Amino acid sequence: MRIEVVTLFPGLVTEAVKAGVLGRAVERGILEVHATTPREFAVDVHRTVDDRPYGGGPGMVMTIEPTRTALRQAKARLPQGSRSVYLAADGVPLTQAKAQSMSQLPGLLLLAGRYEGVDERLLDAEIDEQLSIGDYVLSGGELPALVLIDAIARLLPGVLGDAESAQQDSFVTGLLDWPHYTRPEEFEGRTVPEVLKSGNHAAIQRWRTKQSLGRTWERRRDLLEKLQLTAEQQRLLDEFIAEQPRPDAGGG
Ligand code: 4H3
């Protein structure tokens, strides 16, 4: 898959994709990420890429011309069937399912905005969809673009090993992850749950499923309500709930 990013901070993008799973995907040639800046296409001596908003008010808006040239050239480097995305706080929320479907594309053009954003007419003309990574405002679209790239890259065939398979991920299964432990056996008086040291694989799997269900119930009841639990899962969740200290059980 090829991803083109149009950004005023290309270095931010190219450096970030060198690390970890993403870096490995790039090294293996499974993913190619290229960043260009509209500033390169600004024609005036100051290389201006922004201007004051019509209607007044604070801040600046990215102008059409240099960004359009950058977008068009980036598109020309992408295969047929690629899509273009603008990262915006008021975009459609990004989901695992969205990352999944985008991972099937041959290429992606990402526009990262700065200042108050981009002239709306440029978005209308050049952008297929607007995505948000969550309900908060950031100073630029680069981090959201990198979040999207990361979510997609780890779904590309050959990027994750068998052991890290994306099939087991939260938001694929619909349940949050269970807690993980490694050595030492005791840390500041806190111990590892006995069952994990028992070697009883059926009991370990039951415990993990129970923790997943319990965490989802505690933290994301909205996710749990979308699932039809099996009788066994319901029993494990009931057990988890029964084991929770009641709000005013005292304890001291
Ligand atoms: C995306 C972009 C939040 C998100 C963003 C998000 C800066 C868009 C600028 C950039 C505009 C002003 N903030 N939640 N900000 O995905 O170009 O908003």
C-alpha cells in the first residue's frame, strides 16, 4: 500500500513511520509512506501557504493554490482506486472497521491541516472523506494522520507475526483486552494472579475471558450491549461482577 501525506511538517510524518511495527512494514516494502509540503509549491518569496479568513476572526486558513498543487501531484503518484482523507476534529469517527476497510485500498492520500484548517472549497474538490480520531482538538492533522496510518499498517498482510495477529484485537472481538503480566512474580507487594502460573490452560483461558468481559462491563458498557453473550460468557461476567467490592463495603 502507498500512502501520500500532504503536510506543512513532512519530517514529523517521515520520522514517525521509522519506528516499531510501522517501520518494519516500510522496511519490508509492504507499506510506502511519502510526505510533501505545500510550501514547496508556494510561489511568493515568503512561500506563503495561509491567509486571513473571510468573515474575520482569529487565526489563519490554508490557502487553496499551493495545497492543491501538492494534493494533485501526490494523487498522480498513487494507484487508481486510491482514496483521499482530510483529518478533522469534526470528521466521521475513525473505527477499527474503517481501518479494516481502508487497509484493502491500493493507496491513500492524507491531508493534514494546520492553523484554523483548509479552505472548504479545496476539501470539496479534492477530498473523498473527513475522519476524526476522537472528540478533542489538536493543533494539526499530522498526529491523526499517523494514527490512521498505524491502525491501517498493522492490518496489512505480512506486517504482524502470527503471535501478534490482529484477529485477537479489542474492537475486532468486541471485548477489551485482558490484563497482562510478566516477571517478577511480586512487585511492591502486588502479585501475579495464581491461575496464570498454574499451567492449566483451560482455567487460564476462562480467567482471561472473564477479565475481558469484566473490563468491558466496567469501562465500556456500550460495547457489551452490542454483543450477544454466550451462556458461558454471561456466567463468567456474573462471577466477575459478584466479586467486585460494593461501593460502600467499607474495607477499613
Ligand atoms: C483532527 C485534526 C483534531 C483532529 C485536528 C481529530 C488542525 C485540523 C486544524 C487540525 C485543522 C484546526 N484536530 N480529532 N486539527 O481527529 O486543520 O482544527
